[in-house]
Amino acid sequence: MKWRLQEGRGEAVYQIGVEDNGLLVGLSEEEMRASLHTLHRMAEKVGADITVLREREVDYDSDSPRKITEVLIRKVPDNQQFLDLRVAVLGNVDSGKSTLLGVLTQGELDNGRGRARLNLFRHLHEIQSGRTSSISFEILGFNSKGEVVNYSESRTAEQICESASKMITFIDLAGHHKYLKTTIFGLTSYCPDFAMLVVDEIYTVPEVGTVVGGTLYSGVCKEGERLVVGPTDSGSFLPLKVCSIQRNRSACRVLRAGQAATLALGAFDRSLLRKGMVLVSPEMMPTVCWVFEAEIVLLFHATSCRRGVQVTVHVGNVRQTAILEHIHGKDELRTGEKAVVRFRFIKHPEYLKPGTKLLFREGVTKGIGHVCSLQVIATETTNL
């Protein structure tokens, strides 16, 4: 059970009465009672909670009725307050994504005029048009028995976090093609595959100062820790201090890999920050690059893709125009073909890591791939 809980990131589902080959043989009432008792004892030993999800009778070659039972075992890891799962919500424009999330997280049906989605909108023009143009978040908490904790009265985000053993954070993304780059940015920057803290939201809170939001992709970040942020347009990194941390609008002192949060940076000048920057430890001695190579697949092009074309490259939270400088072994690429190519950023250097997935586009031209190698340049930390 310990191994299954570790593999399932704190959760495991047992199907009692089902053989290893999937045959539904079922158990008698006495056998099922004994099996559940054994499972309860095992769960108590590892400090986990057990919940019966469903039961059903099966037809089997037996005179007595036989049942199968599906059981959920859940244990919150010792180093976490709750299990955390992020879900990006995608769909066509006006398909009801925000309304669905409003109903799920608030427990009330929509009134037919968009009331359920109002809490997800962040701008006046979104309320007026009924269309999402930015990235917004809503949380849905479950207790150890799998019951939703959102629907009780006066349930704030802090109360949900305190009561929940599992938290689902829904990332509401725009569906209109006008906001495609925002949607792609939300997908790439909140994908927990890269070892960095992505700075993808920047705003100022009165009496708090500059606040940034993102996801920690490796290590641990603590309140009061000193980090560096960058790269700037010149490729340097700037020192700063993490004054406070919040997760799901609740204060926390330690942020761990895979968790999303907002960080208050105090009096740090907001104008020095931009989307695409990262927060890292100065001990990592971060490097940046203008030029990188990637192995790509050209998903679509009306004719052929040649050297010198300019495309918008999305690499994690980085979004910048780059020139396709060279195609190894070929003069051009057509739809469906693979190749290793060299890109050069146009505006400023970026912080990348080999193996990172990328997407590039230009009009109807689209392609995917991953970063193979970097031509890194030396960086320095600039004191403010």
C-alpha cells in the first residue's frame, strides 16, 4: 500500500473482487467484510483514510450473491498540507468553460444570464462581453472521504485549504482565437515539467508591493529567501528578497516543487520585470542564450519553411520572436518533416534548459519540438 500511495502521489484505488486479469469474480458478503477490515487495518498502519466509492453485484457461477467494491485510499504526504492537482480548461469560444467552473466551484446552477461565471472574470470587458481574455484560477477542495468542501456556507479560499486533503486548481483559459497567445502561454507556463520558478503574473498590491505568480519546478523556496530574477534585456540577473508567499490565497512559509504560488517582493521595482523571467537561486549561477538548437516537427505549412523565416517561439513561459537561422541537412522543411534547426531570439536573451518542449507559430504555420542545445553566454548579477 505504501508503494501504491507513493506511485499515485498520495492516492490509490483498490478494486476488491476483481482478479489480476480483470475478471469480475466478486466476493461473498462475509469475504467482502473481511477484506474491507484488512484494508482498514493496512490504511491505519500507514496513516491513510479509506472511502468506499461504489459497490455492485456481479453474475458469477455461484449460488450466493457476490459483489465487487471500489475503495479509495488517500494519504496526504507529511511535507504537504494537501494533495494538489492543476487542471487547464480548454475549449472553443462560448462553449461555457467559465460557467462550468463557476457551477463546479460554487455549487449553484447558472441563472441563464452568466451569473455563475462572474467570479472568474478579472476585467470589466470580460463581464460585458462574457468572454475570457486572461488566465484565471478557481479551486475545488475535497476532504479525506472524497466529499466536496466548497459548498458549505461562508467558505473562503483559506477555509477550503484548511479543510481539504486534496485540492484541484482549475486554470480557466481563453477560447477566442484573438487570445490564442494568452492560452498558449497559460498552457506552457503552468506545465510542471521544468526546473524553475516561472514569473508569469506581475501586479502591485497596496501595502504589500510588487507581487509575482508562477510555479516552482524544482527545489524549495522559503519565505525570506534571497533569489535573483532575470534575464533582463542585457542578460543580467537582479537580486531580490521573497517577503511572503501565498498559495490559493492562503499564507504559507515554504513552497515545494510542483506547487503554484504568488510571491510578494516588497519594494522591488515592478518596471524591471516582464513575462518570461525566472526566479532562481544565485548559487545555480544561471546562464542565458540568444541562440539555441531544437529538434522539431513541422505540423503545417502552406508550402515550405526555409532559413530566415521569423516565428513566435513558446518555450515554457518564454514567448518571443526568433529567426530560424539554419536547418541541419536540409534546405527547407515541408509539413510532417522532422529536422534539427537553429533559432536566434530577436529582442533579448532568455533562460532555457535542454529538453524543454517548445511550440512555434507564424500565421497558419505551426510546429512543435524540444530544445537540444544552447549557445550560452556569461551572465552577471546587477546590484540595485
